[in-house]
Amino acid sequence: MAEAADIQGTHPSPARRWLRRTASVLAGAPLLAGLLHGATAPSAAAAETATGSRTVDVSLDTLSPSAPVEGDTLTVSGTVTNQSKQTVTDATVNVRVGPRMTSRSEIEAVSRRTGFLPGSDPAPLGGGYKVQIPRLAAGISTDFKLSVPVAKLGLDDGGVYQLGVSLSGQTSLQSGEQVLGIERTFLPYQPEAAEKKTQLTYLWPLISSAHVSAETGTDDQQTPVFENDDLAAELAPGGRLDHMVTLGKELPVTWVIDPDLLATVDAMTKSYQVKNGTETVPGTNQAVAERWLDSLEKAVVGRKVVALPFADPDIASLAHRGKDVPGSLSHLRPATELAGSTVETILHVKPSTDFAWPVDGAVDPSIMDVATSAGARKVIARSDSFQDDLPYTPTAARPIGGGTTAVVSDAYLSTAFEGDMLTAGSSTLAVQKFLAQSLAVTLEQPDRQRSIVVAPQRMPTTAQAQTMATALRGLSAQRWTQSLDLIAASAVKPDPDAATTVPSASRYPQALRKQELPVQAFRDMQDTRGQLDDFKVILTQPDRVVTPFGNAISREMSTSWRGQAPAASLYRITVQQYLKSLTKGVQLVDKSDLTLSGRSATIPVTVQNKLLQGVDHLVLRLTSGNKTRLKLNGGDAVAELPVKINGGHSQSVKFTASANANGPVPMTAQLFTQDGTPYGQPMTFTVKVSEITATVMLVIAGGVLLLVLAGARMYTQRKRAAARNAEAEAAEDDDPEQPSDPTPDTGPESGDPSGAGEKVDR
């Protein structure tokens, strides 16, 4: 194993000579010799119990400089806390240096040890380099600070040394001076620059969880709807992502970005809505988003940027749970293509998009297959997955066949900051251990330059990010490392002895397998994709639906859902329900039963479109349940008519029907897409056929004839009455007695018949 490699070029130091002398003295004591020879966990526990070395907790809060050189003064400060119920008296805080570490695995072993172990922990430095604490009451803490010239530490040539700070004293239960507490760390010492520096690549991830829903506003801009406004806190000054950008811009790192985060923040710079119960409210953090994006855009100028596939899909979950669900892998390549365009559009830099990063760098053949199917040609793995049986740490990049390169990150360095870094003590220990491990890599083969990659956790906390930055600043002098970006690291000449065989599936960590998305999650995504495919073909503006739902499906398979199964399930359900609500916007209006009297008639069926865009490419199919009684459109039991409706309107589709016999006929109306896929639910109703017989027709004809005759008689009577009235009026107009005439006309009587209307005196 590379981690067990010896550090070459070591020479005995005063600390090591002290260890040898101690070992000689103890050679005659079988028990202590056994403790020295094999510091197993049971022996260490026994020693800790005997000496009470956990009575006092020792915390190392600062160690400066973190990697001293000749002429420096090492300053150590911290806190001691009495964890017992007895007062500690006559206490002394001492520095203990040595021995020099001989391998990377030894560094790990020492870091896991907690109590004082005689024979393994060196003697106090002595002299005046100590702090006296006369009395430390139970449960009380006190600070300490020690300064020691490096020249007094007894360090040899470059190497990694164990550095311990202990408190010795006595209690009422433990008379005589004993070590009551100790904390160990490491002191990397490389006074001059190494001839062959290790090339170190550090990934700086900008990744967050999913925040955007599938919903959009009804306006032309399709205002996005956020599930919550939590991202604003990460972007604001002092937030996690704000720290990542602020710290990263000053460090020699390779930016690894989820394009979905950029797209989300970019959406926040404009108008956006946030869910608030059953309603949405306007988002108000545009200024926060703009400031963060502007800062990031400046930070990446001239730097290498790697874009993960959009929404950072969980490749391992896809490989183990999703690839057998049809359509699950179809989103990967589009997600990779979308990644490049998103980063370039928003940050104005061209990213590399041919990297895949499985969770914790754990790989197996199926994961590799899925990663390359998405277009990746370089897969970021880790050395606890790709294990090398070598006495040194080999270069990270190695070809694994098929044009694919595995970039194997270093497990020790990549996991160095995964713990709780909130306290100064834990942060200081992590930094010193990181620096020690990096120097140990260089000293494994000081005459041979190698390239190593550090891939930390995907979403570091603020405290973790600050600790990572402190560690990288500790390497800024470049005495044993020099920075290299990930793209260059993936192209470094590989070590011919490094492992190139992809680990088998049986070696995939069970703990990671338990965190994967379940098969049901991919079935849910399949259902959503199927509904979306059926829906988009009827829309006149399909992009308004396809884009937000396609991105939502990509977010459903994000790596960020690991450890959040309930939240992941809720997000998928919400997406499905919203899509169903949209598809129900185009539906058949329920119809009551009809009565058909006669041999032919028209049957109307109404289709309603509640969407804000038009629908087309739909067919309405009406089916007669009894062709003998009722036929459609010229004699068939089934009739189809096209449907095209503008947004917010309804259309009445009319079918011609002909009846052959009396009785009820069940009818079924169903919408279909043009390829024959049913759309929505069928609607049923009944047509009651009542055929008209010959006798009924005669009765109706007789009734009509009577009505005609009655109308003619009424017309004649009215005409005669009108004539009589006209004659009477004419007679009044021709009367000979005219009162206005002074001399009446007395002409001879005529023998002719009286004129009509005239009044005749007899």
C-alpha cells in the first residue's frame, strides 16, 4: 500500500536517539517492552487507565508557523480543561517532540491515539519551555501559550515529526506527578526546498442542493418558482458559498462547479417566486445573487473550471439502481451538454466538461460505464477505491482502457477536513496532519516528481472551507509541493506500476450503497418523463414545459439527495403532481345523456383547454357501444376528428350519427395524440335512440294538413271582411247633401243604376 510507504532519506534525530535509549532501558521489562513493540488498542487503553491521561483535556488552538524553518520560533497556544471531579495541583504544560514519522500510515496511527503511552510518547522538551499551573479546579479551563525556538526542538533534516503538548500534575486520587492529558499533532519540517516537488491539485467545489421547482409563472419570461429561499443565506456575506468564493479566489485551486447552482443564482438575479404554503411570494434576494455571481465571475478569470453534468447526477445510483429502468440514462449526455453552455453563458469562461466525479471517488465497472456514457473521458476516483500495492504514492492519472483516464485522488488528503472544524483545536490538528501527509508523499521518493490530486467533500461547511484554505496557505512557500490544475494533472505521464484495473462491484463500500437513490426513485422519474413526452407533443409552445420539467428531472437524480431520502421523495412527488395538474388542463367536459329522435343527428363533444398556450395534434375519438343501433360518420362504430384549441378556450367537436334501432347506446369519447397514445381519461355517456315509425309520420302529416287548411280559411275570412269595410267607407265619401253648397244640385234623375258606394234616395 502507498500509505504504508517508508519516508526515505531519514536520519537519526535527537528525538529518535531518545527513543532508542528509552527502548534499551525498557528491554529488561517484559510488559513495557511489549507495549513499546506493539502499541495495540488494548495495551494503549490499559496504559491510559493506569496513568489517568484523560483526566485533563488538552486542546491545541494555534500552532505557528505551521511548517517552520531554521531561525523560526514555534508558538503553541491552547486550552487545558480539568474533566475530572478532583482538583489538579502542581501542573505543568510541556512540549514533547519526536519521534520522526517513517511512513504515511504511521502518521494516521499516531493521529488516532488519544491517551499518553509510555515508550511511544517522548519526554518533555525541558528547560524553560513549559507553563506552570499551580491549581486547576474540577471542570475549569485555562489557556496556555508556549514559544520554543526551532533550533531547540532537536529536528534533523526534513521530515514529519510528532509534536505533543501534555499536562502533568497530581490529584487527590493520583499522588505524584503523572501525565494527566496529552494532545498530539505533527510538525512538517522542510528547511530547504525539495529538489523534486510534488505536484498538488486541489479541487474547489461549488455545489449546492436543488432549490428550483418545476413550476414557472404564466408570464412570457416564465418566472421561476423556488421551493424555498434558503440559497440566499449561503450566498450572502458570511454564508457558505460566499466563503467558498472569497477564499478560493486567493488559492491555487481548480474550480469544480455544478452548473445548476449557476443557473439557480442567475435566476435569482431576476424576478422569481418562492413557495409559501399553498401560495407563492416574490423573491427579494436579487442583490445578494448579483453580488455573488459578480464575485465568482472575477474569481475564475484565467483559472481552470471543470463543469460537472447539470445538477451533479448521482452516477453510482444510476449505475447500481437506475440503469435498468428505461430512460434513466437518457438525461446524462444532455446534462453534460447543458453544463458547458450554462457555465460559458453565465461566467464567460469555457469549462472542461469531460470529467465525472462519483461520490467519494468510489468506482466499479458499472459506474465507469455510466460515467463514460455521459461523455466523460476522465473519472475522478480515490485511492481507497483504486488501491495501489506500491511502497509509495503513485501519480494520480492512469489509463484504464477505452480512452478513459482514472484520476485517482489521495484518500488521506481528500478526507482530511471532513470532521467538525468549528473549534480551533480540531481545525489546527487537521491542518497539521494535512501538511504532514503532503510532505510525507514528497519524502517517499524525493528524487522522483509525482502528481497527486485532492478531492474534498462536495459541500464543505464554512468552517471546513476555512480550514482547507489555511492548509493550502501552509503550502504557499512551495518547499515540497507546487500547484497544478486538474486538466494538467489528468494529462501527466502515468506511473507504469500504478493500478489500472477498475475495482470489482463487490469492493464498492456498503455504506455508500445504502445512501443511493432507490429503484423506485428512477421509476418515478420514468413516469414523469412518460407524461412529459405525451404532453409536449400536443403543445404549440412545448419549450415552455419541456425545459423546466427536464431540469427538474435532472435535479431529482442529484448527488445532493444522499442522506435526504424523505426530501428527495417529496421533491419527486411535487414535480409529478404539478405536471399532472397541467395535463388535466386539456380535458373533455362531462356530458349528460342524450336522446336521439330520428334517423340522423349531430352529437357534440366539448374539449376544454385551460392552459395559457394552444394545443394541437390531438384527435378526439368517439366510439359507439352498439353499432347496430347507432353508427357514426357514415356507418362506422368509431369516428375521429382533429382538435386544435387556443389557450383558455373550448371547442365543440361535432360527430354525425345515424340510428337504426331504438334503445340506449353507450358512447365513449377519448382524446389521443396523433401517434395513437391516449391522452387523459375517457369520458362516457349514453345516447337514447327513439326511431320514428310510418304511422307516426302519417299522424304528423295529417296534423300539418289540418294546420294548413285552417290557416287558408282564416286568410279568406279576413280578406272578405276587409272588402266590406272598404265599400262602406266609399259610400260615405259620395253623399249629395253638402251643407257647404249654397244651391243644391237638382239635376234630372238618371235612369242608370246607382254607382257603387253611392247613397240613392227612393
